[in-house]
Amino acid sequence: MKQIITGIFFFICTGVIANDSLLISRLLQRIDDLQPKTDGVFPRGCIPAYRMYALNKERYKADVTAFFSAVTSVGLLDIMNDLSPSQKQQAKAIIDCSKSVYPKFRNKIIERNTYNWWPTDTPQIFPNSGFLNLFNKSQAAPDDLDDTVLTLVAQSASDSVAKQVHTLMQLYINNGKKKFHSIFKEYKNIEAYETWFGKKMPVEFDIGAFANILYFVQKYHLTWSKTDSVTLYLMKRMLEEKKHITEPKYISPYYAKTSVILYHVSRLMALKPIPELEKLKPQLIAEAIQSLLNADNFMDQVLLSTSLLRWGVSPPDLAPRNINSLEDFVEEEGTPFVTATMATLLPNPFNRWVGATGVAQFYYYCPAYNNLLLIENLVWRRRRGLS
């Protein structure tokens, strides 16, 4: 452990990895240790995540969601070819164990192949929330496009399933037939993907979800639909207008921070160049560098550093800190990767007023996923010849 801590300290101070292979192996082992192998508070394979209420930051609740199992697997699949044989075995074990939990989150209509943030076999909202769970059935959230595409990629779903889901997604766009909340008026008539598969939910736009949807389209080499192109247009417009800098919570209610948005955009761009986004690369690089220099926690620094590496830029050195243990250092609260708020269900301008108060807003933390984010950064540094 002392050797690992020394390696991390060297990484933070100089941007160079000391014995990064050993560090990657230990971080993979930590993810494996955190992943349940039997059913308990979290079902087998469900990488633990915790929900913190914005107005009560002293209390965490276990949140049973497949999201973090999926994004961890997506990250591991992306770097698999960069791992040693033994590390590939570690990564494959995590991915395979995660697959056991996804059926709990799948739509009850098996042929549909869509997925939910929370379990569908026993419908829940905000698990372990006491009185709120009295409304598990009546207020159960619909499946959403973001969880669906990530879970399909995490399972390496077949091309036929990907094509079928992509066809289904074309029915869930902003076509003016539903209530429109939580977005700028100038975007109101843009026929991009909405967040939810549900018929009764108001239309929401989320640039992080857009990036994941288009990642799915690119990953499976799907034929771009009109909605894919329109969604890309809206992403580009949001970025050009710097909404991810000035209004990150408003254009991305679920990935509500500039660092997290840039991370998603860079992942999409690193998979396969998209000319419309490539034109914005100088702007995005400058924004990421400035955000990194201003970042006040380690995971923000990791997200922004990885984004720069994906864009072919050697990131500035990360700021030195005191280190007591590997777990405390990597798995501290830091930046919530996901934010949830019920304020988005309110019409303008009430959603912004309520959202600003923190009422009905929750932050999600996943210690295992923090380890994956650091592994990604180490791998990308190696790819760029920085280790």
C-alpha cells in the first residue's frame, strides 16, 4: 500500500506515473472488492452507489441502481486492449459479475430492451427513503434513453438489439406534443432526443445524455437518423453558446457540472471523430485547461485531465495533496458524477428557482467508479506517452 500511495503522490505532483501497472491492478482489485458477490443491501453485481440529499450533507442512503455498474463496464471495455493479461482477467470478472444485475432493471416487456435507473422487478423510487417508498408503484420512473444505451454497451448487446432499440428511440423526441420543461426557450422547437421513454413525462434535454446516446450510435456503427443529426446540432449549439460553462445544471440536469459534461463530450469525440465537434476542439481544450486550474477536488481534476488527454493535450500537473490512504484519497466525495432533481418536473421559471434552493436535489457518489475514472486517466496517460 505504501508503494501505491507513493505512486499516486508522484502522479499528482508531476503528472508522471510511477509503476502505473501495479497501481492499475490494485485499483481494479479495489473495484472487485467493492462489487457485491452475493445479494444484500445491493444485489449481486450491483456496484454500490450512495445518494446524498443536497440539504442534508451528513447523511447518505444506499441507492440501488445499475447505472454505475454499467458505466464502470463501459469504461473497462474502452481500455481493455491497454490492460495486461492479468488485468484483463480482473476487468472481465467485474464486467461479467455486473451482467447478473441488469435483468432487475430491464423493462417488463422483454422484447423492448429498455432499462431503468431503479429496479423494475420490484418498482422503487429513491430506495431506502422511508416514507417516499410508499409511492414506489404510483410514482415509479419510466425507463430512460441514457440508462438504456449505457446498459446495452456494458453488456455488449448484439447489433440486432442495438438497431431495434435505436428504432424505438425515434419515437421519443421533442415533437411539440408534450409539456416542455427545464430548457431554454430558444431550444423549444428543436426535435432532439428527450430523456424519458415515458409518455407522461415532460420533455427534458440533457447534453450528457446526448453524448451517451451518440456514443451508442457510433459504437454500433448505426445509420444516423434525422434525430441523431438534430441532437448533434443541439449539442454543438449548446457548446458554442458556452451553456456548459454558464448554465451546466440547466442544459444537463443529471450531469450537472462543467467537468462532467466535458468528460462526456470528450469520450464521444475520442471514439470516432465527428467533424461538427472537431471544429470546437480548440475551444473545449481551453475551457478544460481553465477548469482544471480552478478545480478544487481530485475527481474534478481527473475528469478534466482525462478529457484533455482524449483531445491529444498533455494536461497541466495535478495539485499535490496530503495522502493518508488510497481509499480515502480516491473515494472521497469529490464531484458527484450524477445529480438528480425533481425540480425538472416543474415548468419554467419555477424549476430554476426551486433547483437553486437545493430542495428535492440529490447527489450520487460511487467509490468504485472513482477508481475506474483514475484507471482511465492512467491508461490515457500511457497512450499519450506520459508514463
